[in-house]
Amino acid sequence: MENILKKFSYLSENQILQFKKLQSLYEDWNAKINVISRKDIDELYTHHVLHSLGIAKIIEFRPGSKIMDVGTGGGFPGIPLAILFPEVDFYLIDVIAKKIRVVDEVATDLGLKNVKAEQKRAELVKQEFDFIVSRAVTNMPDFVKWVDDKISKKQNHELANGILYLKGGDLTEELAAFPKATVYNLSDFFSDVFFETKKVVHLPLKYKR
């Protein structure tokens, strides 16, 4: 939590309270439904919350933007980003019903009016979004197939509409087919050892319809 306050010093009192509540909420839900690994729950703010907010170091979503979080699990990166950007609409999906239940309950407990969560496969989503975010649910070629027809035509940001993907390790081979991808090292923004190999990949995608 200390790192979040340092890196995002402009948070309102309500946002600080919402971030502070995450630990107890996820500890409580994890005791009922295992949505975060047992060892990671003690590192919730570094391994999950701050990691999710790495996307906010690459882009500031503008009010009215629409963002889809694919394979959200227990709500990452969607929930932390929804707290940070209260005027942006977030649609969080996962194929596992119990995880969506947790997301729904956490969003309700935090009073997040800008979050909609649904059990759904990405391929079946019909809406369009400015950006699609995710945390390493699959390799990039497969992920692109799931979402490349869900990008809005209207550009609202300097960064081109498309994918913002949180992933670690050497991505050279995985991104070989995507020359327009830009890789941002989270170690440039966060000093914790956890972020040494963590990255945000921005892949612009063209409107397809």
C-alpha cells in the first residue's frame, strides 16, 4: 500500500480507502474461494495491485473510455484500474463463474459503479473497446485472435487503440509476428525485485468491421 501511495500521490481519500480495503476483501474471499495463490495473498499490493497499475504508467485512460479485461481472474488488472479511473467503464470477463462472483462482490463492497463483470469467453463478446487489458492469460498470437474484432474505430488517446498486456520474461519469440508491438519495462517505474522482468506490451489493433 505504501508503494501505491508513493507512485500515485494524487489519489483522493475515497480511492485510498478503496485500495486499503482490498487486502481484507481478498483475504476474506480467498478463505472461501481460492482466487489468489496462498503465497501471493501476503504480497497482494506488489504482485497484484501495483502490477495491475503498471498499465497506468503507460497510459492515462480518458473519461468515457471503454476497457475490457480478459481472463480477469479475481479482478486483475481490472479492479485496481477501475479504482484509479472512476470515470472509465470497465468490463471484466472470465470463463470461471466463481471468479466472476468474487469480482462482483469486491466491486460492490468498494462501491465501484464503473465495473461490469460477466462469465464469458472473449470470442463471444460483441461490444467494442478502446483497449483490451489482460495479465498473461495466453500467448499473444492466440490472444489477438480472441479480441482483434473488438477494437473501437474512434481514437480517444495518443496511444493507438488495441491491447495492453501484462507479461514477464523474454517476449522476443512471442512478439516476432507483431512488429508494431511496443514493450515497456515495469522496472523503469517500480523498483521492487518482482518487477525486474515484468513488462507491459502495447499492441495497436485496427478496427475490423
